[in-house]
Amino acid sequence: MASILAVDDSASMRQMVSFALKNAGHNVVEAVDGVDGLKAAKANKVNLVITDVNMPNMDGIALIKELRNLPDYKFTPILMLTTESAPHKKQEGKEAGATGWIVKPFDPDQLLATINKVLG
Amino acid sequence: MAIDITQFHETFFEESFEGLDIMESGLLNLDIGAADNDTVNAIFRAAHSIKGGSATFGFSEVAEFTHGMETLLDEMRDGSRDVTQESVDTLLQSVDCLREMLGASRDKTPIDLERAEALKKELEKILSSDNNSIKSPSENDESKNTAPASESSGRDGWEIKFKPYHDMLRTGNDPVRMFRELAELGDLSVEIDISQLPALEDLDPEESYLSWKLTLKADVEKEKVKEIFEWVEDECDIEFNELSAATDKADNPANVMATATTAPPQTTDNSKKTAAPKKAATSTDSASIRVSIDKVDALINMVGELVITQSMIGQLDCDLDEFDNNRMEKLRDGLTLLERNTRELQESVMRIRMLPISFAFNRFPRMVHDLCQKLNKKIELKTTGEQTELDKTVMEKIGDPLVHLVRNSIDHGIEMPEERVAADKPETGIIELNAFHKGGNIIIEIKDDGAGFNKERIKAKAVERGLISSDEQLSDEKIYDLLFQPGFSTAEQLSDISGRGVGMDVVRRNIRELGGNIDVSSEMGKGTTFTIRLPLTLAILDGQLVCVGSEIYITPLVSIVESLQIKKEFVNNIAGQTELYKVRDDYIPIVRMHNIFGIDAEQKNLEGGLLVIVEGDGKKAGLLVDDLLGQQQVVIKSLETNYKRVDGVSGATILGDGTVALILDVDGLIELSRNPPTSGNTSTNQVREVA
């Protein structure tokens, strides 16, 4: 069981991700944007961060950069949720320090398969 | 274990409709040619979320349609495309179309794909126009994706040379994870090269110094193997060599880098998707409400205090035989606390139903924009007090009357630009929507600086319709009251926007049904103001309990002006029928409650009786009652739902002792006292039976 931070401004995506993860026995911390996510990451040491890219206030790329600057999150896996139509975002995310990505649309099973790989 | 994703549909629709509102108001606020970046970003994000959500939750037509909008917005966002009126208009229409598509998806009705197709073509036309010649990145990417070389079978496996760069670990990628995944594909042997490993004192544990030769014995496609290294392809040197008899088709790293992920293909088969109703979907028409955490926290806090109070009182009951004064005191304290808790709890719960009136105001910028284009008028819409909160039910019911009034202002109130200039007014007319709290009410004003009402014309029309006689002298108030008569319209020509003569009477009826009222004030050439007064909530009422005979009635506190003891010398009789009571300079008709409700009262003589002076709909009346009891908040129970509508009564409630009391409808009572029903008091008698 891992502790996972899910950051997404869309309530339905957040709900789905969170539900799938909880269903698989993980602890989930939810956040609605980058600023909220950063705060949550500082307050809870999580084993994995899943973040959307396009968000108000602080986007996913900026969040990844901030997280990588925190000693606690230097090596923590960070996955971004990105759409197929935004390949440049993957590149940007990688440069910011993302571990990898999950391409939208995905279903809960695909999500779990991917995070299981990362969590080992 | 498969998860039923239909359970997230409701949230998805809710947030999508919110997103559409954001898009719409954002698009309306965009300045052509000099668009504000934040606004474009917000619009883009909303479209992006709807696309992502609709693709995820299986609404592929919606996703596909939104894709075009998103692409256009993305180009606007990164500055490669100008914001033109054409594109904004097309996007606005797309927002409407999307709203319909989402509505149809939610209600599981067929989607109007024709309109979507037409708009999609328009979006494509804009996208392919000159402004930017660069193809959108997505298209570039897709062409890349669609070229996976199909590998011939018959290989033994793959030899992978994997040399991570020093900083690969910093992205949280662990080589062991990839090896584990590889091992799932087949028999894997791993050879490690530690030649680059520095002496211990020089070693930085955060860096990677190792490289590997991996031999995978499995007949799998190269794509499969490459996919495992997809996330790190830019952070390592990697070679894939096919293990077969002779040829070593070395793959140079540059090639690997160019390959992107291949996502599952999106289905584009529209008919199949819409035709199959999703059985698992639960009913989505249950109305839901979004509540801010603050309100819920306040509620939880309140419940916490209630529990404390309960335990405080609970401690007292240990031995009733020894119930002394000291305990009595504590019990009384406890009950006082309980009363306070209950009241606060009730207020907190009520607050949950309250929404900012911006929910009702939000549709107007679009409406003003569209109608202005249609009518060639110039109108600026100003709103204040959008955060004023109002009960959700009141909000829903006030929407249509507001639309009607604003339409009227646009269509008939504000003049054409040239007329305005000729009248020495600024070319652009102003419509103001203001909301604020006043007393226990919320006031909504719809104000325009247009032509104002022509009182003579209203009168002439009323005479023509036979509503008044031609020589009748009318106060301003009475004249404006004519506007609310059924079938009355002053517009010279009927337009398809308003002025069909239906409406104003319906507007007033709707507002009255909500327990509110509407006033007009107007000045020729200067403009018109409609003022709507609404109760904050429909569920609870502050009432004054009055006693008539053996019955208890509740008078809404808001309508009580004062209560006084009748002095004979101030009572006047007119034509032996109506009794008037002189209060200062006012003559107020006396309403004998026992007569109206046909019951026996103790106090039938006016002398020494109690008169509760009430005001409703601009008129005052004095209610003759036996006694004034306490004041309290009562929960309104509908009489219509449980019985039927009764004149003079707006509802009922249950009192502390369990008896039913009727809540007086002050406007109705005044009306009733002026025009008593001819067939006796049957209806009210029936109510008494119920009560």
C-alpha cells in the first residue's frame, strides 16, 4: 500500500483516479491545482505523485519543478496525466523532472497497471 | 477488478457545464485583437478538461468535437493565432452545441451530430486559414504515431544495451523497474558494466554510473520492448538489437527518441455509441448542489456543540429524586444552550441551500451580446452583488422572470444608437443588474437608461383594452400596475424577442408565488427600474403567532408594520360596509379575521380589540385578532401539496405542541377583504377541518 498524491483541477478525473487508487488499497491525498498539490506534498510525504498538466494557479509542469526542488521528492516517482495531442507537454514534463506519463483517455485498470510498475 | 466509471458521470457533467459557463463568459469578455492571456488560458483549460473527461468517460463524440475547439484555443493561447470576431463567434456557437451534446449525453437522448459536424467544419476552416501555416502539433504527432514498422516474426529475442545518463535517477525512474517489466515479457538475463563506477570517495549516490546489457529471450515486437523504456528515452543511450541468426539491426538512439507513445485508438463510430444506452448509469436527474467546505465545516462544528450540550444535559438525569435548585439551574442553562445550538444549526443547514445569485446572472452577458447583434443596439451590462446568496429553489424560479425583464429592457427599453445620440445620451445604453440584501429579503434591480415608459401610451392602451375607463384618474403606481395585467403590451410592433403581450403578468405571478413582489419606477427618456423583492428562503419564516377564537394563525413578521389597541374614536365607517381605522394620517381598512375565516372569536367588538397592521403589495390593512402570542420561526409546509390552494393562506406549520397553524397570506387577505368571495367561506371552512 502506498500513499499517493492526485492533483487534478477536474473533479470527475480526480474522483476517478482517487477511487481507483483507494480501491486498490492505496492512501490517496487529493489536490485541486499545483499550489494545493505542493502544499499537500509538503504536508504528507507521499510515495507517488500523479498530476494533471493543465491547471489554474500552478500547472503540472511548474508543480513537478517545485517538487523536485524539495529534498523529500528528489527521487519520488511523479507521473503526469497528459493528452495525446500534447506531445510537447511530455517533453516539457520530462525536462521538469517527471518520471513518466499516463496518456488520457485512460481507464482505471490502465492507471493501476501503470502505477504498479512505478511502485514496484 | 473492473471499476464502473459511470459513477463519475454526474460529477463530469456538472463540472463540464460549469466549464461551459466559464468558456462562455470568457469568450464574451475577450477583446478582439488584444485578448487577455489569462482569459484565453482559462477558456482553453475548460475545453481541455471537457475533452479529457469526455474521452475518459466514453463520450467520444463530445471529445472529438471539443478537440477542434481546443486546437483553436491552444493556438490562440500560444499566440500563433489572432483572436478574431469570427473565431470568437464560432467558439460561442460551439459552446452552445457542446452544451446540447453534453445535455443529450446526460439524458441519454440522441446527439444532434449534424450541427456538430457543421461547426466542426467551420472550426477546421478557421484552423486552416492563413493566420498560421504551421500544422498543429497534434497532427504532426499523429503522423509519427501511425508509422510503427511491423516487425517480422521468427526472432529469438532482443539484446538491449542500456546506458542511463548520470542524472536519470533524478526523474524518479528506477532501472530495476524496467528490468522487472522486461522480465515479464520473457526470459531475461542481465549483465552489468561497472567500469564507470568511481572510487567510493568520489561517488555521488544520486547519480547513475552503471550500464547494462540485457538479453531478452522472447519473440515480442520491438515496440513492446521500446515502450518499457519510453519514459527514459531522452535520458539514456539505448540500443535494441534483434537476436537472430546473423543480422544485428542496430537501432541508433536518435531513432528511438523520435518515437512517441501509441495510445489506444479513439473510437469514432458515433452511431454505435449513442444507440447503446448505458444500462449501468444511475439516474442523473437528481438535483445536486455544490457546497463550499466552509459551510460544511460550520455545520460539523455546530453538530459538535450540539453533542456537547446533549452530554451536558445528559449528566443531569442521574437521580431525579434529588432534583434540587442547583440542577434546575443547570438544566435551564443546558436548554438555553440547546436552543442556541438548534438555531445555529438550522441557519447553517439553510446556508447550504444558498447559492450566489451569479448563477442566475451568468446567462445575461451572453444574452445581451446576442441580442445586441441581432438588434444592432449597443448595450453594456453591469452587474453588482453577484455574491449575494439566495435559496436554490428561489434562484431556479426567478431565472425566467429575470430573463423576461432583461429582454424587455434590451428590446423596448434601450433605444437604437442613433436615437440615443439624438436624445443627447451616450450611444451605448446601460443595463444594470443589482442584487443586495435588505431586511429579511433579497432585492434584485433591473435598471436601464433607456426610453422609459410612456404613461399616456399605457393609459391609452388600457382604455383600448377596456381595462380602465378613459376618464379615470390614475396614480403612477396604478398606471404601472396595468403593465402586469394579462394580455397587456405597449410595444407598437411585436418583435420575436419580446412584446408578445404574454409575460409581465406571468412575471409578477411567478414572483408572487415565491412570496416576493415587483415594483416599477420609470421616467420618460431617462430609463426604467424594476425592483424585485424576494424572501431569502422558502422553507422558514419568522412569524408572529396571533390568536383568533380557538385558532392560532401565523402572520409573517416582515409584513407586520405595527400592532395597536383599537380606540373607538379612530374607527370610521364608509357606506356602512368597510371599516377604516385612522393611524396617524392613514386610513387603513379593518379586516375582521373571524369573518374571513368564518369562526367564532372572543373579540368581535372593535373597541379595545387588537389590530395588527400589515402591509402587502403596497397596501395596508389592519387585522382584528383576539390576542398576540409569541414570535417564532416556523417551518413552512405547503398546503397545496397536502391539500389545495386556499385564499388568504400561504401555507401551514406545526407548532411546538403539535397542533397545525395556518400561515396567513397577507396580500391574499387584503384582496379577500376587498372582494369577499360570494359563495360564503367554504374554502376556509374546509381548511379548518383539515387543521
